[in-house]
Amino acid sequence: MAKKYAEIGLPERRVLNVLIDEKELSMKDLAKSTGIENYEIKIVIGWLVRKKMG
């Protein structure tokens, strides 16, 4: 798993990068744009809120 994230980036970083460009996306479009699974989106949003990045 660590090698995967080293290659493609952490899910929260990928979401932030997409949101920087798009500003606003639905959860469905966010999953498509980042390649993150639907179940991971809620986890990522939780981490971003916890880190005060979202």
C-alpha cells in the first residue's frame, strides 16, 4: 500500500489537487476525477476537515 501511495500520492493530496483546480465537485465526480473509491471519499473528507484543509 505504501508503494502505491508513493507512486500516485495520498488520497487527501489528490483530492486537494482536484479541488484547487475545480473549486467545487459532487462526491461522485470527485471519485471519478481522483480515482479514489467511493468508500474512501468520506474518509478523505474526514481527514481534510480534521487537518483543517477543507
